[in-house]
Amino acid sequence: MTGIVVLPSVIVPKGIVLAGLSGVHSRQNERSRNQGGFGAVNVIRDVTLRAWQVGTGPMDLALSEQLFGIYEVTDAGAYAMLYEDPIDSTFSVGNGALQGYLAGDEFGAVGFGNGTPNYGIRKIYTARGSALTRARALTRFIATPSLFRGGSPVTMGAAPGNAAVSAGPSYVTFVADASRTVTAVAVGATTQLTLATSIPGFVVGGRLWLQDLAGADAALLNNLSHEITAITGGGLNVYTLATNTAGKTITAAGTGKKYPQPDETLTCAGSFFVPVQFRDDNLNWDLAIAGPTNRRQVVIPACFIDEIREA
């Protein structure tokens, strides 16, 4: 079984929502209570998924035909479509953030750099009066989001420090601020890298990205960011990394690069779609008002669409 393919050109018409809408936010918990009345809960799915029932009121025949049309082209939910949630479709610098995305996994603190090029876009939800937050992954956008690094706008482009937002599912990729050739590698409990010249802006606690190193164990360093524990050398071009490479074979080659650092905020703003699919294979309807074509009203009493997740 493969993941559900999203058809980005198929968007649920807003007019259908105006005909009637109800929704639900869902999690999955396993609850129990013992004979003493004490309860226990096991979290089965800790990601909130949303669902909507559309067309709960009479709608013009033209609107109902739009719904029938997307039902047909999505093969009744075999493919997904896009939906603009009328109560939650925007994010701002105050609650929009980037989170590192590396080898398919989230990496680093939400809203801060981590020395890697790739980031997912998140919306942050909070409880009023509480410092607790939860981040929601967003992958489909109504327009290209605005990105901010340390509070300053990020330019979309190919120059150093610029970024690009991929087509859906959308992720952010930064262009390196600077890169240098690796001229020496000293393996050990910590790893010492010498670059051709220093890269401005690095500090202890920052993270250095490495790629294209050679040797049997180069995968320990390649395509990863590494914590910098010391910066030395006459040209401040020798970087000690916290990564343990004792007894490994890694030889000088490749490149060191600087991407957004852990002390830099990464925020964003924009508006988004939710990828959804029809819940059921059947789409029921009733002709609520008959008569001439331009006066007919159709009720679709139980059309549910469910949010899907994209990796």
C-alpha cells in the first residue's frame, strides 16, 4: 500500500462550505479506569487530525455538481484534494516557525536553525496563560510563505543565504551562507576539521554542515550538521566537533558549510490548505427542492472529508 497522492489542482470550492459545515478535531487515546476510580490513559496517536462534514444544508444544483465533480476526479478518495479550513488557514510570525528536517525526521528546536539546509513549516498552538506549545506540520500553501531569519526577511533565490520553497509537499531549503574546502580531518573522541579558511559567524555551540568527505566511515560526518565545541588555529579555521569518530577512517576532502544556526530564529507567515480525502466510497444526496433547474436545491447529508498527513 502506498501513500495517498494529492491532486494540487483540485480544491474544495468555498461555496460548498457556505452551504453548511461542521467539523471535528481528533486524537487517539486508550482510556481505562480501575475499580478504585483511578483513571489511566495511553496515547496512541499524538497528532491532531481534522475532519469536516460539508453540504449539510440545501445547496444550488451548480454547487452540488462541483462536489460531484471532485468526487469523480479523486476516485471517491483514492486521491486527495486541497481544502481551506474556514476557521484555521493562516499563520503569522508570532505562531509560524521552521523546524529542521533531515533524512525524513524532524531535527532541532522549532523556530530555530540547526545548521542544516532543509526545514519544514510549522504552526504553533498554545494554551492561553501557559508556556506549553504544540507544532503542526504544514505542507500545502495558498501562496509562497514569507520567511524570516533573525527577524529579517529571507530572499527567495540562489544567492548565499537565500532560500527556496519546494512544490507540495512543501519544504524550505536554504542556500549555504558560505562554504570552504576541508583540508584536514583528525578523528577521535571529538573530531577536528581544518577548513581552507575560516567561515565568519560560527561560534562555540554552533553547527557545521559537512558533505563529500572520503573514507570508509565518512558517513558519520557526511550530510549532517555537527556541534562545534572549539574554534582554534591561527586563522580560526580549525573546528572541533562533538562527534565521536575514534578509530574510524575519514580522510580530508569535501566541504564544510554554514546554514542557519541554533541562535538564529526562523519564523514564517502565510496561509495554507489542508490535504483531505473523501472518507467514504459512497456520496449520498437528496433533492430537497424540485422544479426548474435554476431553482433546484440538493442536500448532501453526510459527506465527510478527512485530513491526511504528508511526509
